[in-house]
Amino acid sequence: MKPREILRSAIRALRMNALRSSLTMLGIIIGITAVILISSVGQGAVAFISNELSSFGTNFFSISPGSDIVSTFSGGGEPIVLEDVEAIEEANISNIETIAPFSLTNKVVSANGESVRVSIYGMTPEALILLKPNMIYGEFLSDDDRNSRIVILGSDIAEELFGEDTDPVGESIKINDIRFAVTGVSKSGGTFFGSFFNTAVNIPLEILQDQIAGNEEIMEIDISVHDTDLLNETMDEVESVLRDHRNIDEDEDADFTLTSFTAALDTFGTITTLLTVFIAGISGISLLVGGIGVMNIMLVSVTERTKEIGLLKAIGAKRKDILTQFLIESAVLTTIGGIIGIFLGVGGTFLIAVVAGIPFIISVPWILLAVSISTLVGVVFGIYPARKAADLLPIDALRYE
Amino acid sequence: MVKKDAVLINLKGIIKRYPIGIDDFCQALNGVDISISQGEFVAIMGPSGSGKSTLMHIIGALDTPTKGKQFFKGKNIASYKEDHLAEIRNKEIGFVFQFFNLLPRMSVFENVERPMLYGGVPIEERKRRVMDALEAVSIADKAKNLSNHISGGQIQRVAIARALIMDPSVILADEPTGNLDTKTAYEIMNILTELNNKGRTVVIITHEDDIANFAKRKIKIVDGKIVSNTKNKKKQS
């Protein structure tokens, strides 16, 4: 028989038991939907976060204390202090645009009888270039403010302390019983890392060190560059300056870490891809279960149609004719299931993209892979039932009751 | 086609045993010798369990004998493999069964067309041949009907059309009228008689005398052995 005729015959056989065929497809539909959904949403999320990171800037890097991420957070090793920042400034590295040091502490802030525990960032006016906050009221720190007791409130904190839609500029708040004048209210500039502007308060770095934290430690120095292509060279220069300043030899491990966002972006992409593959693999289990369901139904179908197989053999069907017919039926069943799964997966991805505000990305290779896998599942799990049908002796099949 | 009177089917010493359990068997045929020539109309008769259906299955290459020689057009096909036998069934034998003759929920046209799909007949020729065959059994107007939407008599007519479609050497009918009322049964037998009159070899299995009387020769089988093999003197028409 010609492939077109076999295909027509297979579709007809499946339509005869439409409900059963649909239920059998369900496992495949769920599996393929899950694979498409997870891979596409995963890619959308990666694109979203990459975009956010890029908007924050791939043109900068940061320096944190400690030789690795563990010591950065555990606070071990020699702290970074303002002298380190000055050493970098004095090196006059031409590619450096801005140097912005940050410190962080947690304190209770009070005003108008309201108290709230918040993160307090100590920063310099240079942070404006790097973090791009949206100023709702007032101004960001200026050069004149480096030693003033002023505070820029995050929009959420301002709302909590002074009420909704109230301009608190000119008011004052207390941090550790020290009065600070409110000079501005900031909101996140839309950048991923700038979002802390909503829920934190920012004061001049040196005020934080002297009057609030009581130490000179700097949590991080962020440095932006003019030419991103020379980022790595600039990082090497800065590392060398810091090693000199902190008396660390070339062959020693540095007690600080330089991280560029390009590297962080790569790491993030790798982690997400691994996670996507891992979760997609788990959805593959649904395909396996779906495949077993297909095999089960095809076995039932072979048993039910034993007499039909006998009749087909009586009028001249050869072994390969019966084998192909049942294999095609099984493959058509799972392929249709796969195609439905793709539509559901793409539709679901679109919905999630709209609701979560991430880019709608459909991966064509994943779709092609999904169709191939669903067809393959049909062929693999159809082989046993099809062989069982093809191996029936005509006389046994005709006599079957 | 083999010329008239040439031997078409020749069975010699056919024994057929079916295993029952592990070490027992049932002997369905016990040394059967039959020769059927081109253009004959033979009725194989016998009570229930006599082995007549087994005999028909072996004649129709649906089953193979345990022992004996089975010649079809002069070739011993007793040891042929299943695919080879399928080719013989497709091209040389047209079957009409008592039950489950047609593929369910397929049209009359598609049922009759089916053997040609396995025989590799081109599509244009298939259409012409199906309509010719349906006209030959006066059921061309039902071509588009689904096979489960026609009467028992019509089903048998469609089955005969299908049996004829590959222009086979012999038509084998297993109790073709067993499910029909007398009038319809006689109509079916008249179609088979007409085909035989045009030179087609017809072999039917029946346990009814009046049906067997349409044939030119009657073979009686009891307990797997042929007990009589005679010309039919009471032939109906």
C-alpha cells in the first residue's frame, strides 16, 4: 500500500474511536505542552533578566571584599575601605567613567511616630550614574552632601512614614536617634538591581560609616567604564592597583574579588539553561508515561481488530502491510498529540509572557524536537503492538472470538 | 487464467492436526485427496466439526497442512511462507465468508477496492474495476454506503464483488448463505452460478442440501475424511 493510503486508513481507524484516541493522546499532549512551556518560558525569563542586567549596564564591574563569594558575605579577610577607592582614583585609569562605593547596614528608621526596620545604603553622588534612580521628589545626593546628614527615602518607605502621595522633602527622620533631613524620594529606575531604591533609604557613605555603622567597611565598589571592549583590561589594571595598595604579591590570592556583569550574565544564562534542560527532562517522563498509554491502547486495538486483521490477510495483506498500518496509526496518534501539545504550549507561553511581562520567545528547535520526540514515542511504543498484529496467522485471526 | 478443465487445486494425503494443550492434538483432516479443475462448481458438505472449514482454509491458503501435498496451479504450496501465501490469496483466490465479510465503517467502494491496494493496482484502474465489479452483482448504487449500513444480502453481494476484483482463479465461499433468508440465499447462489457459467471456478462450503445443489459436484466430508465425491445430479439453476 502507498504511504498516503496507509495514512488515510490510520486516521480513519483513529476517528472510529475518537474519545479513546483523544484520551490516549493526553499523556503526549501534557508532556509536549510541558516541554514547550518550560523551555519557552525559561528562555523568556533568561531574555528578560539579561535585558534587565544589560540595562543596568554591561559597562561596569564591581569589587567586593574577600577572595570568593563566601568570604564576601561572611565578612572574613581585610575589609575594603575608602583608601582603596582613593587609590583607584589616583591611578587615573583612562577607561574608568565612575567609581561608586557602597555600604549597607540595617537600622530602625522613625518619623511621625512610625518606625520601620530598613536597609540603609551609604553611597556617594556617583551612584546616580550607575543606578539611575527616578527621583519622585527632591534631588539625589550632590557633591556638597558628602558630609551632610541628609537622606533619600525609597518610595515605599516614604509612603510608610509620611503617607501616600505626600512630599516629605524638608521633613526629617531619625536613624539611631540621629536626625536626618529628607532631601529626596527615589523610585527604582527600572533596572533589576536598582529596584532596592523602593524599599531602602540612602544616606551619604561617610555619614553611614562615621555615625551609623561605626566602621569604615565598604561593601562594594562599582566601577563603570567608557569602553566596554576594554572592560577586562581595565579590571586587570584596577586589580593591579589594589594589589599594590594592599601589598598583595602577584603569586598570592587577592583578598578582594572583581566581578563583571558580563561574566555574571554568562553564569546566569548557563544556570538557567541547565535548569530548563533539567525540568524539560522531567517533563519527558510524562512522554514516557504517555508512550506506555499508547502501547496499551494499541494492544487493545490489535485484540479488538483481530478479525479485521484476519480479513485483511485473507484478501492479501502481507506482514509488512499490517505492521506499517499499526505503526502509522500509533505514530499519527502521538504526532497529533504532539501538535496539540505545541499549540497549548505556545498558547500557555504567550499567556505567561503577557501576565508576567517577560518576552514571548518560541524556540523553533524545541518545537521541532517536540514533534520528533512525539512521533518517535509513537513508533517506539507502537512497534510491539504492530508486530503482534503483523505476526497473527490469518486463520487464527479469522477464527478469533 | 488456466484453460478450462486444467487442474487448479490438487490436494494429496492432506493431514491437519491442531495442538490441544501440551501433548494432545485434534485431527481435523485425516488424509484428504481432492482435485478441482478450472471452471468447476464444487460444494463441500459435512456436518458441524467434520473438517470442511479446515479443508476450505487449506484450499484458500489461509492455513497450511500438517502433512501432505497441496498443489495450486501445479505448484506445491504446502511449505510456502506466509507472505508468499498472502500473494496467492490476493491474486488467485476470492473469499466470501459467512460472517465479518466487510471492514466495518468503511464504504462499500473502499471494501471492494482494498485487495487492489495490496495488489498495487493504479488508482484510475481501481475506480473503474470497483464500479464494474459492483455492477456485476447489481449493487453499484450502494458504492458510497458504509458497509454497516447495508443489508445481509447486500453485504454478500459486496463480498462477491470484492472476491472478483483481482480476477482470481477461484472463488471460495464459506457458508455464504448461512446468514440469509431463503430468497436472498438463492439470489446469491444464482450470482455464483452465473459466474461459474462464465468460466469462473467456484468452491462453496455448506451444510444445506438445497444450497449444495447449485454446484456441479458435491464432496461430503465426515470426521476429516472424504466419504463421497460425486457429480450433482439434482443441480439447481
